[in-house]
Amino acid sequence: MKRFRNVSAIVSLLAGFITAVVMVINKYDLLTFIWILAVVMAVFYIVSRIICFIWKVIYSNSISK
């Protein structure tokens, strides 16, 4: 469904931005910065894909009723 297509990317990028700002303020070294940022973005992408799937199921069930 096109309605929830961009949610995963937006959530992942927002989490990455917030993480990057916090790590720049706390002056993390570059290698740690990259690893933490990659893990945070991957986790939030996976979680948001699961949430989008659940929203699709709920939305399609409510329309078919």
C-alpha cells in the first residue's frame, strides 16, 4: 500500500539524525560514531517495517469490513 511506503525511511533517517547530533555533542570518535549510527539506523528501519506491516493489516481489515 502506497500510504505507508515512506514511513520506514523517515523513521530511520530521523533516528539517525538524532543519534548523530547526540554523538557530535558528546564528541565520539569516528569509528564508534559510524558503528553506532549504522546499528541505530538498521534497528529503527527493521522496527518501522514491522510497524508498517501491522498498519497495513489493520488498515486493509478496516476497509474490507
